[in-house]
Amino acid sequence: MLNISVTEFESHFNQTLSRVETEKEIMITRLGEPIIRLSAVKKTLKPLQPGRVCNVVAHHQ
């Protein structure tokens, strides 16, 4: 996990967000104490569109 200060986070906001996407987590610290843990949100699959064919097998009893 990468640790950065609040000052560094404020100065390099966009770069920090890009790093969050590639790192597991980034801890933001103030005076050496952790105050915020940033982590990327896992991307989800897109929902199926109506009428789209998929491989679904129905079992009837």
C-alpha cells in the first residue's frame, strides 16, 4: 500500500487517482497518521441488453 500526505494528495490529485486505479490501495496521512484509505471500485459487468442472445438452459421438471 502506498502512503502519501494530504499535501501531496492535494498537489497531485489527478495522478493520485490514476495510481489508485493501478494500486490496491493508497493511504492518505496527516502528520504521519492515516486518515483516509482510497481504493478502486471493481468494475462490474454490463447488464444484458433486451433481445440479446445468451447461453441459458432452462430445466423443466
